[in-house]
Amino acid sequence: MNSIIFSGCLSFSPNCLLLLRKFKPSDAVALITLLKVKENNYRGHGDSVDQLCWHPSNPDLFVTASGDKTIRIWDVRTTKCIATVNTKGENINICWSPDGQTIAVGNKDDVVTFIDAKTHRSKAEEQFKFEVNEISWNNDNNMFFLTNGNGCINILSYPELKPVQSINAHPSNCICIKFDPMGKYFATGSADALVSLWDVDELVCVRCFSRLDWPVRTLSFSHDGKMLASASEDHFIDIAEVETGDKLWEVQCESPTFTVAWHPKRPLLAFACDDKDGKYDSSREAGTVKLFGLPNDS
């Protein structure tokens, strides 16, 4: 298991570059070329970068959401921001539609804004009366999913944004949601420490994973949809076989895990761990990004 000393949310690009939100300065993100361990920095936000994601098919573009009430679109070829979009609140969640045409961003006031990725103008805005956590389109781009503080999954039609269904998924705060690349399942993680797996077509829960003891912070499906990684403040990451629920690996960590992301083409897992005790640098709030699945891992 190899490590790189960075931290925060992370995401693989379609061509396998690793994008990281840095903790210091917190308004910067770093792009890592794994083969060369080369770092490029992207700065411009006036406050912390709280979430980021790649364009679903263009490996040169990614978007960041910040507490400075903007989102920024970046081109990795120039390391410069190519568009800044002002929003109404402090942004905490962001996702890019599967067709690449729309960016959805959620803020601390539970407003989700839908932004045209070409014109950079707002297409729609929805205010919700509940705490909105992670947001995501389904793989077919025709439904929009929100997890909320009441333990529910709210589903809207897209682009109409009409309510389709509200699912009582968990007895407490539903924190995160991920769709598997094959389009068969999606998974949710909750403050009840459970991960639930859902059939996309039937919208029914097919199984639960209960090996974590703390609220589930982050989820990721492997590139082939066969493995599901989940993590929390537990000092391990659970990697389960999707079709059976069986534990495949328990990846040991020395501290809580912020985020996990599978490589888009290989069984290689990247994850970011907390380092508030200052093991690597006591002068900052930092952490490490580690890789599991390399030839020396077992």
C-alpha cells in the first residue's frame, strides 16, 4: 500500500489522473499523475474547496465547489480556470451529469442549482425543506437523486425536476450515494453505520452491509461494478462483493477515512485518511492519500 501526502476529497478522471482537494491551502486542488507522482496545483477560489468532480467523458475538464459562493471549471492542460459561476450560497456538493451538459451544485441552505456546462448559466434552481446531502444523476441521465437528513432518498425526474418517489432508506441521516458503473445498482451510506444496496430499476433494497460501526462517509464501486468500498471513522475500509455482500478485504487505516475512489479501469483503490494528530506535518490539518491494490498488497 503506497501513500502520497495530500488529503481531502478525491476523484479519478476518465484517463486515470487523480484529483485531490488540498487542506493547506484549503482553496487549492492538486492533480496527481500516479506513474510520475507529479503534482499540479489549481488556485483561485476565495474560500475552501469542499467538493470536486471530473467531466464524465472529457479528461481535461473538472469542476470545483467552494464556500466562496462560486463554482469553477478548470482545464488541466492550462492549469487555469476557464469559467467561474456565481451561486447564491456556500457550496458543499457538486456532480456532473452523465451526458456532460449540466452541473448540479448544492449549498448549505439546501438549494440545488443546475448550471449549463456550456453557457455557464443557471438552468434551474430548487429549494428543499430538508437537509440535502450528496446528490447524483442516475446513469441514464433521466432521474436526479438526493440523500437527506431524514434518512430518505428523494428522486426527481430530469430535466422536469418533478418528484418521482421518496424512499425511507435509513432510520437516520442518509449521507452519501453512488451508482455502479454497470447501471444495475446504487448504494447509500448512513449515520446508522449501514450501507444499503438498491436495485436501480425496482428501487428496492436488495441487501445491507453492516461491518462498519461509525457513520458511513464515503462509497465507491469498482470499475466493473463487482466490488463496493465503504469507509467511516472506523480505522478500516470495508471492501465487499456486491452480489453476495461478503467481505473481500478489510483495509487497515491508522485514522478515519474521508473519501474512497476506485480506479476507472483497474482494481486499484485510492483513499484519503485524516491526519489531525499531525503524524506527517504537525503544523497543518492534513492527511494522506493511499493506494490499495498494488502488487504488494494482499
